[in-house]
Amino acid sequence: MLRVRDLGVRFGTRDVLDHVDLRVDAGRVTVLLGANGAGKTTLVRCCTGLITPTSGSVEVTGTTPDEACAAGRVGLMPQHTGAWFGIRTGELLAHLAGLHTDPLPLAPLVERLALTTSLRTPYRRLSGGQQQAVNLIGAVVGRPRLVFLDEPTAGMDPRARRTTWGLVRDLAAAGVGVLLTTHDMAEASELSDTIVIIDRGRVRRRGTVAELTGTDQDLEDVFLAATGSPT
């Protein structure tokens, strides 16, 4: 679904991404871990055509990011979607579904993510977790083959977080490739088939949870050791 080779992004004199390699397969969840400013969001933006890399290549579902997104093969749940603030939740979801030729039925998604009673509420008045749920529906409603979820459970309560985990598992079971960023080590351990740890623009570690942690470490220990001190 996704193949990133030797990717580099430079802003001015700063290398935000440096020789990054990444792969996401169909039916698998790759979790990208990194501190704030490590380059996670920049990487997602390169993979969805929002940023042109300085060097290297990105292949999405066998073509370029722009072509894959234009064909409706990619779903993106960004961290922030401020443009939606002036619209009611139900109207927004109907609009997002209408962008696709064969969208998923909205009602089951709305019920599953506990948004039924919020459809007439303006998006700006939803809680942070409810806004995340709306953004998640927007990412998956078009039946994408590859989904990017940028901190999908930020602001969610424990029940909503567990519901979102279940939806991510269902996506993978249906053959969708998932790239997920998070700061939640429990979430990473629960959902990942592969974990990639990025620090200051470079991939430092990759593998399954078992491969990374061995018998005497937890994932947070591995993350802290791989990322070092902030600059």
C-alpha cells in the first residue's frame, strides 16, 4: 500500500526528514512513534501529497500520492481540521460521504462512534474526542485502501478510545493498510503489526513489539532509549 524510499525533506537549512524508509502492507497496521517535532506529521504530509519531498520517493497503492488521493484510495485523519468549525456535524458527515462514489453507510459509523445525538450540533461545539470521531469517519467513509491516522484517539475518553481501536482492527481485517501515529504506548502495543520509531527525522528502530522489547523492557523504555534527549 505504501513504500517510502530514502525520503528527505529540508526546510531552509534544517533536515526535517533524513533518508527515511517505510513500508505499509495491506491488512497491516504500522505505528509511527516519535516525540513532538520528530517528523511524523511531515512524513504523513509527504505520503498524501501535501508536501513535496526534497529527495527520495513515495509510492502509494502503486502510483504517486497525488494520483492515489485523487482516485479515492487514500483516507487521511489529520490532527486538526479547523475549516469544519462553521458546519453542523450531520451536514459535515453527509458532505464528506458525498465526495465519494461508493461511500460506506453513515448510520452504522455514527452509531458506533456515539455521535447519534450530536448530528445537529455544530462541529466547533463538539468535545475534542467527538471531533476526533467525526474526523475518523471522514477518513474511512470513502472505502480507502490506505488510511493515515494522525493521533486518532487524542482527546478521547477510554470508551471512545477502545471503540476506535476496534475500528482500526476492522480496517486491517478488511485488507486496508493503516499508518497510525500516536504518543500512547498502550495504543501502539495494542494495534501495531510493526512499530517504527523516528527521532529528529531519522528512523531509529523498527520491528514488532516483541522484537523491540525482548523480555526485560517495555515499549516506553525502548522509545526513550531510541529517541534520546530533546534538542
